Amino acid sequence: MKDGLSLEQAVIKIAPRLDGSYAFLATSVDDPGKIIGTRRNNPLVIGIDDADYYASSDALAFATYTNQVISLEDNEVAALEAGSVEFLDAEGNKLAKQARTLDQSWAKSDKEGYQYFMLKEIMEQAQVLGRTLHQDAKAFTDIALDILRARQVIITACGSSRYAALVGRYLFSRVGKRFCDVVMASEFGYFADSVDKNTVVIAVSQSGETADVVEGVKAARDAGAQVISIINRPNSILADLSHQVIYLNCGPEIAVAATKSFLSQLAIFYLLSFSMVNGFDEAAAKLTELSTTITGVLDWNKSEMIRLSQELKGKHDFYYIARGINFAIASEGALKLKEISYIHAEGMPAGELKHGTLALIEPGTPVVVICPADYTFAETINNAMEAKARGAYMIAVSDRASDIYDSWIRIPEVDELLYPLVAVVPLHLLAYYAAISRGCDPDKPRNLAKSVTVK
Ligand code: M6R
């Protein structure tokens, strides 16, 4: 600007010299009354309401004021002034950009009487499942065929989305007889050498903005892979990068902890895996029936979750164990507990316990075992007994009784592949009440963000 450039010209000149990914807004006392924004690999959206303008990384931030949104592409510039907004390309040429209308469900996000968004989102899971199941059966069958035909299939995701993917991996194998790998998105780049045009990469991300996932997908595309994304939030960076997108349709998830989006991701993996054997309708019917069951699980367990969280609020370590298709639910339960209540928690395959972690079990150590009456029950309960023998306080998520439980989180008997959906719901509730009992804000855990747009 010392050379006489306007603020927007200065931003256009400086931005290409910046390393990494960013979205920023600039103001200057030397060119007052303007806000100039630009982005690279991070989201930046402009909201427009008559003569009022908003800029944010996420349209949810201004959704109560306007539902008219313009997304910037990489290196584009927005120049906001009182009563006007202008868009420029990286050379400073004017751009005509069209606003899109934010879906009504995304414009409305209040707690509807709940104390926290997280509880609201847990409680609305049964309804959400119904919305997720509204999918195009033909599109699912086509995607399932692509997955079956590929030389290799890699699923990439982070956090809870990765745990949903791990359940998906078991389903692909058991239902579709299709082995696939799940690679943590932050590690994906280290496997990029083996990705080629005969690879299908499935990216799972509630936000569609997680930087590690976005970067992995770009690398996969560059290598010629077919990219299929499973996303909740509309108009995300990931959607733009994907060849096919499956939407969760579970509405805005405001709490940092993923709950309803996790359940929806599981439902999508059921639909996909059953589509591999021409069973989309069968899976959709089974999942529809499950909606009322999920409400029942919440009702049955609420008071026990409150009691348990009070009793165990002083504990420092929790271990979550399960086998097979339920293993990822152990990891998800542990992630949710540590994320919002700040209690150390680990999830692991029950068979791994004796390879190290058993040394940490002391009298009173809480161990959560997910042991529904399915093909994993007998071996999982044996592992639980090993922990019980060392004095563990045994919390069981099961539909089958056992003398070794100190606390029994009851779930109904369902088809054996459906247990992850009913087992995870009370574990989300347990984490929620644990956070409340320790005076933590479950919606805004310290140090964490809803969309992790940095690497
Ligand atoms: O938006 P994404 O699904 O890509 O987010 C991935 C993780 O950051 C996310 O699942 C995180 O682990 C949650 N806060 C867990 O509750």
C-alpha cells in the first residue's frame, strides 16, 4: 500500500507469496471502510442480506441473519464496503458470482429447549436416521459396483468419521466380501504412492472441510483415483473435489462432538455395503425399523447414564473394549468421553487388552465392554473377565445379562450387523453426562474446533 495500491490490490499482490492454506480478512487504516477477504484451501463464504454483508469460514455463523451465500473459490477476493460487495479474481478482474440459498434446516439452529446442542443432537438421532435414508437407490448401486470393481479401495477420514469408516470396513467385508483399508487422513499422503486410476478413495467427513482429508483427496485425484465422498455439510471444498458425493442429510451439527452425523455415517455404510449385493431396499427397511429402537435405547438408559457419570466423575482413566464390527464403537465411545469430559480414555479391540493395557487395570478402573449377543460375544466376555479379575469396574453395553457387570447399559436385541448403531447411542449419552457432571461445556470442548481446517 506504500506504493499506492488499494487494500484489495495489496491483498491480491501479497496472497500468492503466502505459504500454506488460509482464509483471511484484511482491514487498513490507510484505506478505511473496506474489508477484503481471500482464501486458499480453506473456506470463506460471504452472506448477503439486502445491504448487509457477512464474511465467515462457515455460513452457519450468519445463518440466522441471511440465507443468501456466496462461496469464494481459491485465490478469489471479496471486497466488502458499506452497501456493496465486489468479487475479483487473482488478477483483479471483476467476477459475477451467484448467491445460493442455504437450505432452511441449515438456517435454523437453536437448542429447541435443550441445555446444550450436543444433547439435542443425540436426542434427534431417530428422526435424523429417517432423513439419511432418503437416498437414490440407483446411485448407491452404481457406487457400490464401482467399489466392487476397483483394484483397491481406501477409506480416508479423521476422528469419529474414521471410526464410522472402520465399521464400514467390516460391513464391506462381511456383506460385500470386499476388503478395503481405512487410512487416517493425516497419514494418507504416506500411502499415496500406491494410489492409481484403479483405486477408489472414499472420503468421510461431516464438515467436508477437514484439511487432512481435503489434502489426501487432492493427492488421490492427482494420481487418477476415483473419489467418492460422504459429507454432511452442503457446498464444501470436499464436495467440489469429489467425483461422487453422498450426503448424510442430518442437518447442521453444532456441538463440536459428532453424534448424529456419526449415526448417519454408519447408516450410509450399511446402505452402501448392502447395495453391493443388490440389497439397498432391504438395508433401508431394516434401518427404518431401527429408528424407534434408538429412541427406546435413549429412554431406557438416561437415568443410569446420569447415575454412572456421577459415580465415576473422579476417575482418571477409562478403557473401552469390543471385537469385530463393534471395535470401532469402543474407540468412538472413548473419543467422545475424552473430548468433552477431559477424562483419559482408550478404545481397543478386546483381544489386544492382554498385550499391554491389562497392566493398567487396577481395582475400580472403569472398563466399558461392548458385548452384544452377536458373533463377538463369547470371546469379548472372556476378555472382560480378564479385566474383571484384576478389579475392573465393568460397564457393559449389551442385550445379554452377565454376573460380571457392575453397570449394565441395556440395548435391545437387533440383527447382528446392526448392533453398532444401538450401542453407540448410550455411549454418546454417557460422555455427555460425564462432561456435565464435571462442569465441562460439552458443546465447546477446550482446544478443539468443529471443522479442523488446518493441518
Ligand atoms: O468434519 P469431519 O468429520 O471431517 O471431522 C473429523 C473430526 O475432526 C471429528 O470427527 C472429531 O473427531 C469430532 N469432534 C469427534 O467428536
